[in-house]
Amino acid sequence: MIYSRSAEYAIRAFVHLAQVPEGKYAMVKNIAEQEDIPAHFLAKILQQLARKGLLRSSKGPTGGFSLRVEATEIRLLDIVEALDGLAPYQQCASGLSECSDEMPCSMHDSWINLRSRIMDYLGRNTIADLAKELDEIEALWTRTDGLIVASSLATQDAKSYRKLLSEGGKIVLIDRVLNGLRCPAVTTDDVQVGKLATEHLIELGHRKIGHLRGTSASTSEGRFEGYKQAMSKARLRVDKSLVHDCGFTEADGRAAMKDWIANGKLPTAIFAANDPAAIGAMEALSDAGLDVPRNVAIVGAGNIHYGDMLRVPLTTVSWSTAAMGQAAAKLLLELIDGKNSVAKPRRITIAPELVIRRSCGSLKQETS
């Protein structure tokens, strides 16, 4: 899964700049408004590209930018390499460069076509469509010795994977598990994720703490259970008004939070099932004139790569995705070599930890 919101922002910004008349500058504020990109995030992107020599920047207070060289001379790979080292791009650069290492980026229509191709590529690397997930698994099945799978299926929907296992398939689950599926897995402790987030809000003095519940995946179930355990331990009541269904995307979080605001009875703090949902909720609160964290404190989960670059940096619960990937690869190799018992499949848990930033309202600041 290579999709990144950062990649989409980069393409929007460059499409916009490629259409700016020669000798003119586009203001950060105007690009942000027209392309629907957070201005603070856009400024960091454009400043990095200016430092790498791909853009000109005006010296005025408005912060204008234009292309430094003719657009026909810019390759997509030039952009990716220039953005390497800017944290949000470290996870998406491989996907963008794989899409087209050498494709020249010309003005206007060619830029729009390039954007369309890249976004289509990125879209193909998501698994929001559950039927598509199964189709892709089956397509890969005959061409691989084994698969590492981060499934979007509900925890009880393991039938298709059981069939593959019964036919001798080698599968390692990563990030999420499926009930009754006997295969190795690498996850974080999702119950602990929920507990860490909720207990932190309780320690900050909150007593009315809400939860934006994710999808039907095992990650959501575990984090919801952790939320309930932390509330119960503190003898705080959890009623239906404190738990709102939500998905795992920014759009899901924004929509769920808008409904919550419209219905009233907002809690003083919210734990969201993951960071994108938390970010969407923060956007909805801001649109409604509410301040994070003064009016509502927010904690997410997953430590998304641009969480510390938001206007209000996001407090979250983190775990090492690198360690998770390495462990999953090792388990799959053991499985292929016959060293991992099918009867007693191994389960590796990567411990989570709290990352404190401004969105929770804590006076503590992240120093790392």
C-alpha cells in the first residue's frame, strides 16, 4: 500500500505551478485555497523544492513561488529526489518514482495527464475495495511463494483466506488479524493503543472522553476495547453518546465530527481510532470555530508521517512499522522454508508508545 496524502499534495502543487505564466509567482495562500492543501504543509513542501533548485521563491512577505526551470526539463524523479528527506515524502517516494522515473513533465495538458496517471497508480495501491482485495490476492497467489497481507476485511470475513491456506498457501498477516485464521501474524497491541491514548486524556483531567470508532477491522475492535478498559478503570461511564462510528480516512473523520458537532453534546476530549480520522475530526472542529485542544483535545493512533507538521501537531500512539515489516518478512521466510509450524503459528506483537504533541493539550512537548 503506497498511497500517501503527501503524494497527492505534491502533484496538486506542481500542476498549479506549471500553469503560472512565466515571470509571475503563485502565492502559498492562493495555491492552498485553490488546490485544497493545508497552507502550513504546502509551505514546507515548496520551501524544500526551492532549496533544491526546482523553484524560485519571492522575497516578499506573501511567499510566492514559480518554476525555476522550464517544466519540460523537469522529470518526476527530479521532484521525488528533491523531496527526499522531507519526512512526509520518505514513504511515498518509491511509489512515485516507480510510476515514472524518466517521464518529462510538460506544461498544462501534459501535467494534468501526468497527475491523472499518478493518482490512478496510487489508487490502485489501496485496498478500500474489499472485493478488489480478494481479486488481487488471488491474482498474486499463483506467482508467489507466499504473501504478507494487511487485510481490510472484517475480522469475521476469513473464508477466502481459509480456502487459500487449505490449498497449501503461505500467508503472514500484518497489522490486522482475521478470526479463526491459523497463520503467523505481526501486529501491535491494539488494546494497549486504546488504553494509552485514553489514559493520557484521563491523566490530563478529562472525564467526558469520546471515541471515533473505526471500521470492522481487528485494529478498531482492539482500540475500542482499550478505550473501554481505560474508562472503566477510571470509573468513567461510557454511553452511546460518547462513541461515534467512523472509518479510517480523513473524510470519514471529518464527516463523523461534523455530525457530532451538529448533534451537540461534544466531549472535552476524543480518542480517534487512527490518525487520518483524527486529522479529519480536527479539520471539522476548526471549520466550526472550535479550537483544538482548548475546546476539544484530540489523540489519534498510528503516528502518520505528517502528524508533527499539522497546524496543531497531533498527539498519537506509535509503533515501529519498520520492525513490523521486518518481523513479517522473517516469519514468511520461515514459513516457506518449513521452519514455522502451521499447527502453532507464531504471533509477534510490536509494543506501542505514546507520542505527545499539542493536540491533546498537554504541557509536555515531544522532544525527539
